[in-house]
Amino acid sequence: MAQYIQIAEEENEEPIEVPTEDDGTLLLSTLCAQFPGSSGLKYRNPETGTVRGVRLLDGRFHSSEGLWGNLVYVVVFPKDNKRKMDDGLENSLAKTKRLESKYRTTPSDLIVLGLPWKSNEEDTKQYFEQFGEVVLCQIKKDFKTGQSKGYGFVRFADMEGQNKVLSQRHCIEGRWCEVRIPNSREPNYPIALRKLFVGRLTEDVSAEDLRTYFSKFDEVTDVFVPKPFRGFAFVTMVHPEVAAKLIDEDHIIKGISVHVSSAEPKQKDKERFGGGGGRGRFDDHRGGWHDGHQGGGMGGGQGQNMGMNPGNNPMGMNMQNILTPAMLAAATAALQSNPWGLLGMAAQQQQQQQQQQGGQQGGQQGGPQGQAGGPNQDGAHGNYSGSQSGQTVSSAGGQSGAAGYGSFGWGGQGGGEQQNTAAGWGGGTKPAASWN
DNA sequence: GTTGAGCGTT
């Protein structure tokens, strides 16, 4: 006699219905599936007005008289046992984290980190307006001096704008800035690490089918099927770790055996960075995200055309698609030994992008935004092996995977012989532990 | 006048 009981995150919030087991108990795991991190359940006794806890035994919640009734139960998180003061804070942070992932449908303020000291709100707003209607743009300043603190907040009128800014990097007045959901330690994963190429596709498989299928593994942020149909599609996942797992696998979708591989960089232009060419210099002598480990030029290699240029992409961010198979293979390898190491990869890749961008930026200085369109968007990747099988690339990048990339500076990269250590990236950037 | 990880005088 399974039933549904109403559970809310806060007493005055909208409850969701969660099923009990046949014996009338509620599994803690069921609760956690809906409220990650939760550890208990409570409810307000309608007769006395006091809050009661629900008995939890061996991972099962037991209602008081074997009846759950029509009460709205409220989730309890571990911190509730501690000091009341942090309680609210901790819970609201945890809540933010949960909400930011999947269930968010309305725009929120986004924090913009790393703004140039000189940036003002007008110009910054103008920059962000290319992504959608901006309803708020503020730069935090020192009380007295009015000097910018180097960060601010921006908010879009709709999720479309928000999603766009969140899924790419930003160069604002010569500095690489980061846009994130506030209070989230989770960096925006580079799209190139999340985008899958789905080949061997037939027209029987629609974009919706693809979305449905890949949603089994993770949230899908984008599906792109070229029109007219060309036998392939792109599917973008939220988490690079998940994407990495899916690469080089055959999947059966609606009876069709499709092949998933990494989304190749477009290669519109054949130019390459010569040694030393990829140096980024901006308004100051530090050309990085925020700081400027500039690293030497990329090695000379040239990406090869795998024949999978999508023509255009829905997000208009072809400059993001510069992931080499070697890097993905390395990511996969890294994942096996150390799932968190991959985030170093992701970060490292941003690093690489930034340097490439840096190179071109130097050449097209003055453009308000380093948007798509400049030369050297992609194509030049030192360690591209040309193999799609993953074998050769694995050997190049694989074992070094986590270890081969790392802290800052891709100085003189020449093809899989990086020597840095993995640990160094990000100065303690903590990966989100919540993907599954 | 300098700086470069952070989380907002509502």
C-alpha cells in the first residue's frame, strides 16, 4: 500500500510528493533522491503546533501511527543539529547549490569575477547585452574611494541570456572574466569538454529522441541536429565527467546504433600559432583569467578536418570547440583514476583557450568582445593526433591525463609531453561533488 | 597612485 507523502524543503514552500514503500515506510534514499544531502524529516504537529521529528531506523522513516496523513513534512539537513546561526546560512547555501543545477527556471543574479578595475557599469552592461536583455548590472565598489572591487553582478531578463553567458568565457575590456552563479564554487565547465558528437545517426532519431536518451546520463543542455540532415548531431551535457564517459561508445537509440565521440573543433581556418605566437597580453602585463600566467606559444600542430563541421552551432560559440581528442582521452583516463582530476583538465583547457584567445586577442585588440569571428579560432592544436579511435591519443594524453596538465602555463607544449603536475591547478578550486 | 581572490551597504 504505497502512498505518496508531501515533503517540502521549507515549511512554507511547495511540497512535492514522494512515494513510500509497500510497508508504509519512506526510504531515506528516496528522500535523498529528491533532496540531496537531506538526513531527516520533521513535521509540525497540528494539535500542539510543535515540530516533531520522524523516526528513522535503518534508512527508513516510520510515520507515527503507521499513517503519514495529509501533513506536509519538511526535510532536515545535517546542519540542523548545529548552531542555529549557521544553520540558515548553511542551508540556504546548500539550497542554492541544489537549485542551481536542475530546477532553476528563472534567471538569477550572476556574479562576474575578475572585472578590470577600470570597468564601469555602463560598459559592462553593454558587453553583456549581446547575450540578452540585461536587467541588472552592478559593480561592487569601495565605499569611500568608489574604486571597483573587480567584481559585480549581472542579471538577465530570461534564462536564454543567462545560459548563454554561463556557457562561455568572457573577455571584458581586455581581461578574462568569469561569470558564475553566486556562491557556487562550481566553475562553468568548458563546453568543449561537454559536447558530444553523435555519428552514424539516421533521420529516424530526432533531436528530442537524442535529448531523451542522453538525459539518462546527465542533464542535457543542448542538442543540435544540422539541417538539412547530415547523419550526425551534437549533444551537450552539463558535466564533462559524464561526457567523457560516453565518448567512444556505441549507443542504441531507437534501434539505431550511433557512435558517440568528442565534438571536433571546427577548422575553418588553417592558420596556426607559431611558437610563441599564443601569447596573451591585455591591459596589463598579465594575460590570464584574472592573473596572467601567460605561458609560451602553443606547439605547432594542426588539427585535421574530421568532416564534422556543423556549419553553425546553436550557441554561436565556435571558439569554444577546441578540444582535442587527446584531451578528451586524457580526461577519460583521468576520470578513471581520479574523477576530480578531470576538473583540473577542464580548468586547464580554459587555460589553453585563454591563451589561444590571448594570441588572437592581441591581434584584434579593440574589439569590445573576443567573440567568434576572429582568425585562429580553432584549428591549431599542438597535440592532435588525427585518430578518432582514442588509442593513440590515449597513449599521448592518457596516462599523463591528470598528471600531464596542470597548474599554469602551457609553456612550449609540443604534443603530449607536458610535465606539470595535476595538483596545482586552481589554487584549491573545489569541484562540485554532486554530479552522479 | 598599488591589487586580482572573492560573493552583494537592497
